[in-house]
Amino acid sequence: MIFNKLSRRFSVVVMGLMAMLSVPVAQAEYQLNMTEGVTPISHELYGLHMLVFWICVAIAVIVFGVMAYSIMHHRKSKGAVPANFHESTTVEIIWTVAPLLILIGIAIPATATLLDLEDAKTNADITLQVTGIQWKWKYTFVDEDVSFISSLAQTSRDVIKEPTGNENYLLEVDNELVLPVGKKIRFLFHSNDVIHAWWVPALGVKQDSIPGFINDSWATIEKPGIYRGQCAELCGKDHGFMPIVVNAVSEPEYNAWLAGMKAEAAAAASSADREWSMQDLLARGETVYQANCSACHGPTGAGIPGAFPAMTGSPVVTGAAAGHVDIVVNGKAGTAMAAFKNQLNDVDIAAVITFERNSFGNSVGDTVQPSTIKNAR
């Protein structure tokens, strides 16, 4: 009976190991060591990690070597007689001083690395404010008057249930964060709602975004490329859908991108003063809805019963436009409904409200113009 139970358990373990080894995706993602990174601070962190690792290896070799030697050469069959003593001053000194020296040897480089980690204020070329929002990131270039939202890309939303063949599954965004190489970037982290954590392993940056607090960090990217990360703090139902994509480019490319972002912001501001057609508002509103509203209210507007209300037949959506505008612009206290006045521009808010009032089975038939949102701010 016991043999049969052990045999079955052994078979389950073997089958499990075979299944793990037969999955190529799992093997491709398998990594033994931490990322070395592409910034000075990431190199320091990697070097500190390897130093401590090899110290641990040396300790393990010495300790287990002494144990193996003692077991082999002081066994009873060889006639070994156990010593008869209660304490040894020499041994006490050795096992007190040796760990102390090891800790000092680790503490010195660790302290130097921690001091470098905190050196975010000195000689920063770019100051970037990173705001965590359920469930997306807002980036604001403090000295450039450029701000934008980065959310999970629609291409990733479309394959959430079928990840097969997607190389960057859940790690694509609609708006990449573009940064120049060779420049010191100071990051300022905070949150609009709950605790998030901005984590990009290749940059050596992992910092909490906490409501009411400002944390900072820094990075100087050495190599152009795409570097991916994600939220590393459990922040709600869509925590797993908050990716980060940093596109490191040369300084001329960065300047060109920055100029394009400023031009886009100026165009958005000017477009708020013109009259938009229903067709144009609906087309833009659908994109805005999927990126900002579908996480709570669902991609089809069905909502989540008991948690988030449906768009279909909603008294707010089908009621007076003024009430709908107020709740989208200013949010609703005591609920998960956030204020979008600091997240979206006038055109996007007008478009998404128009879309909600004329989609998901709703057919109010009116439009909300960007000028209305501009006056409501």
C-alpha cells in the first residue's frame, strides 16, 4: 500500500517535470540571474549582487566542506572518540569575528551603492514625473510642458485570452516613453489613487508610487533600445495590465519626438475650439473608451455586477448631458470613478462621453463638444 502511494506520487512528480521541460515558452522566459542592465546604477546593483552571491558560495563551500570532512573522518567506524567539552573561547571568538568581518565586507560596497541610488537630485538633465493611475501611467516632462498617458495597447487587449505567438504579451503600450541616451533623468514618483510601483529591470529602477508622497530615482541610459517593465505592486483587478515601455533614442531623435509632442498638444488645444461631427467624435471616443474606461465598465459596456455599473441604460449616460460631463470631468467621491480632467484633454473627454451616450445600446442622439468640456473645467 505504501509502495503504491509512493509510486503514484513519484509518477506525478516526473510527469510534472516532463511537462515543464516540454513547454518552450517557459524555457524561453527562464532566467537564472538578475538583469545586468544598461545604466550605471544597474551595473552597480548587478556587481553588488554578484559580490554577495560569491561570498555566499564561498561560505557554503567552507561550511559544507567542513561538515563533509567531519562526517567522513570522525565517524565511529574509524574509531573516532567525541571530545568532551562545554565551551571553547577560541571557537566563540572565531564564529563571532568571522561573520562580523563578512558583514563589514558586504556593508561597505552596499552603502556606496545606496548612496549612489539616492543621488537623484545632482546634475539631472531631465526631470520626469511618473504618476500611477488605476491602471495606466501618466508621464509629465516637468520642464517641457509635455504630458501624456501610457496604457496597455489595444493589440495586447485583443489577445489577453489567446497569448500564443505574442512575443511581448501584455508588455505593449499605446504611447511609449521616449528618453535620450547619455542624459541623467530624474524620476519623481507619486500616485493618484493606490500604491503602484514603476519597475524597469534594465534601467535598475524600481520605486513605489504612493498617494501623497513623492519618491525619486534616476537613470542614465547607455544604449539605445526598447526596455520593458511593469507595475510591481498589487494595485487592483488590472494590476497585470500596467506595462511600461521605454524607448531610448539618441538626443536628436529625442528632441524631434519632444517637438512632435508639443505640436500635438498645441493641435489638441486648438481643436477644442472647433465644432466636431458626431462621426468624428464616435470614432475617437471608441479608442479613448477602450484605453481608459473598459477596465471597469467592460469593453462592451456591460460593467461588472456589484462592482462597476454598466454603460447600457445607465441613468447617468442616458440622462442630462451636464450630469454626464460632471462625473467624467470631476469623478465621484467615495467610488472608483476617477476625475479625468487631469488625465484627458477636452477633445478626448467630449469624444468618450459622446461615444458612451450613443453606443452599447444607448441612442441619446446628442453630441458633447470639446468647448463644453473646456468650460466645465
